[in-house]
Amino acid sequence: MRFSVLSLIGHAPHPLTGELPSAAERFEDVVETGVAAERLGFDAYAVGERHAGPFLSSSPTVVLGALAARTSRIRLLTGVTVVAILDPVRVAEDYATLDQISRGRIELVVGKGAEAGHFDLFGLDEDRQWDLQAEKYELLRRLWSEEKVTWKGEFRPPLKEVTTVPRPYDGLPRIWHGSATSRNSPELAARHGDPLFTANAIQPREAYAELIRHYRERFEAYGHDPATAHVAAGSGGLFIADTTRRAVEQYKDYYEARVRQNFKPHLADKPGYNTPFRTIEDAIENGPQLIGSPQQIIDKILTYHELYRHDLQSITVDGIGLSRSRQTETLQRFAEEIAPVVRREAPSGLWS
């Protein structure tokens, strides 16, 4: 198993105190946590992209550039690059530049995004989101793998013998497909022989397992070697305590207040937007959240691994009410008490 740390750069008031750090402080938190993640031996650090809601992640390339300058080994991922609303030429240029600066450490996780509002913001029809996603992704892939690209599509002007610069550092970077609720992303990933990154954040695990099963079936049907069908899984946040009882005592009020704060009544009937795990006890027992003692978290990751057979586990320590020092302490406990056991019990050839 490999391990990645994800930040969506959330910027909502603390649900219990109302405290809201400045934007500058949040960006500093993200960069310093990324530096700590590299020092502690994590394999990757990911920055999300959101253009609506209480987030500061509208320019992930800028944040990843700062991380590239402060790190030397850790892989730098997105989570996700909202390719459905972006110009593939610009995406190819920006992330190839980051790939050069970081000397080949960039990997994209592409998706349509989890905030419906960004389609209106960019003047796009949300009803065409999957058509936008497929066309723009396939153009991005060609721009990175070919030179003098001639192309014509529906959602941007045609191209004639275009070579984007700079070129990626060492050939086509790995591109993951973020998957949350629909078979469209697993299908697109399988068609191109790409890895899948399941959100594993809000829905019950069986919903994500079904998408992963579809991906693996279609991956092989398209003629790809099933041994190369890499899968990653997210989580709903990481909180480590010496015992489950202490985790509940320390984190219950915050967790349940944040669930209430994040509830979207206009999307109540739409899967993937509101967590069904509204109490901390339910989240610990049935949700993807990694809350509890180190052994309890080890057991949960390995239980998911039995179902998903995933190679990469993503964790989140910001946006869950912890100070920066507590975030670093949590990452250190994970690196020292949890990661070695899971790596031994669930070995992976990813990034070997």
C-alpha cells in the first residue's frame, strides 16, 4: 500500500467556535503540511480543485508549484483536476510546466468535480458534463503524448498541428480518473488503461465497490493487463486517538457539527453530496472515516483493501478541526504506527 495526503483547502468557519483563519494562513498550512508529509515518508501529496463553495483551491497549479519548490521526492497529485470545465491546452501547458519544475513528480487525478456550481460559473451546460469530461480528457491525453496535433471537437475551437510547450518531463504523466457516483469515469479510465481513484468519502462502501468492479471488468474487456489496473481510495478524514472511546470523546462534537454545517438540502436526494453517516459512531462503524485507535484504523483500511484491492490510500488531516501542529502529529502517528503494518499486509507494485 502507498499513502497520499489530500487537501481540498477548505475555508469554512469552525462549526463550533466560528473561527476562520485567513486565506494566507490556510495556504501556509497546506504547504507546510506537504513538507511534513515528505519528511514523514508519505508517497504523495494532493491538492484539490474547487471553484464553488467554501474552498480556496481554485488555483491548484499555483499551490503545487509552491510545494514543488519546497519538496524533492514526494509525488504531487491533484484531487481532482476539473478537466470538464477547463481548456485542455491550458491544462497541458500548466501541468507540464509543473512536471518540469518538479522533475517528473506530477500526476493528475481528473474528474468533473463535486461542486455543481462551477459549470454555471464557466458558462457550461451541466447536463453535458460527461460529454465535456470525455472530450476534454481525450484531447489532453493527445496533447501530452503527441506533437503537431490536429483535432476537431464540439466544445472548443479546432487545432491544427499544435504542439504544446513545455513537453512533460518524461513522457505522458500518469493520469488517474476520480470516481464518486457514476460509471462514466470508471468506463473512461478503463478504455484508456488508466488507474481509478475512488472517492470513498460519502457513500456506503458497496457503492464504491460496484464502481471498482465495473472498472476492472471493463479494463480487461478493453484488452489491458488486469495487473496494471491500479486503484486508489480516499477517506472521510483521519483522527487518531489511543482508544476508540477517547476518539469519540475528543472528536464527536466537531464531527457532528461539521456534518450539519456541510448538509446541502437542495441535494438531499442526490447521492455523493451528503454523508449518511451523521453520528460519529455510525461513521466509525460503517463510514470511510478513519477514526479511532491505530489498530482500529489499520483494520478498517485492510477491510477496504479486501473489497477494493487498492494500491493507494488517501488520507486528510486538514479541514477536520485540527491545528497545524496536531495535523503534523497525526501524520507522524499514522506514518509510525499504521503505515508500516498496512504496507506489510497489503504490498503494492505502484511506484515501485
